[in-house]
Amino acid sequence: MSEECIFCKIIAGEIPADKLYEDDDVLAFWDISPQAPVHFLVIPKKHISRPVDIVEADEQIAGKLLRIGADLAKEQGVEDSYRVIFNNGAKSGQVVFHVHMHVLGGKEKPWPM
Ligand code: AMP
Ligand code: ZN
């Protein structure tokens, strides 16, 4: 846990979030500022600042983010059209420095790339 990290605070229950899924390794919750009809985040409970900081020991959890994202996308009915985004570094638009996978779905005409 990182004292300053807003997502660690959500994991610790110090800040509320609208949760979709939780287990010992990961947490999924609705994005507070959705950019698509379906927009949630899947995060590891372990504090990892950026995707580039993922190491071999994190392989399993990194894969689990994708698998849980897929399960939840199916649950939300967007399995035929969703997008997964990891921002890495402030220049890429990363604002929260705790690895998170955006799952965006439900747009009629998706994004240019
Ligand atoms: P990024 O720009 O990739 O760092 O994305 C951070 C995301 O976290 C943004 O889409 C925010 O809307 C979202 N976010 C920030 N604070 C919260 C919060 N307390 N609950 C849910 N989502 C949040
Ligand atoms: Zn954190």
C-alpha cells in the first residue's frame, strides 16, 4: 500500500468506490468519470505505479486483470465491442499512479485506433 495513492485508499476502504468485483488479488470498480457507456477499471491490489514497473513476479496478476476484465465485459453485455487501455506515464495521460486497466465498451462507433 502506498500512503498517497488514491486507488490504495479505495482498496483499503478509506475512499468509497462503486465496486463490480473483488477478490484477494484484484478490484474492479466503475470509473468516476466515464468515457463510454460502460467504463470500469480493473486494478491489482498490489501497488504498482505504472505498467512499465510490472516485473516477472507480477505476470500472473497482470494476466488476471485481462481475464477479470473479460468476465466483467461479458457480464455487462459488451463482449463484442470493448477496448482495454493502460496509460503509462504522465505524458500518456496517466493521472493515477497505481496500475489500472480501463475497460471501455458500449459505443456504437468505436475509437479511431
Ligand atoms: P488514468 O488517466 O489512466 O490515470 O485514469 C485514471 C482514471 O481513474 C480516470 O478515468 C478517472 O476518472 C478515474 N478515477 C479517479 N479517481 C477515481 C475514483 N475515486 N473512483 C473511480 N474512478 C476514479
Ligand atoms: Zn496504490
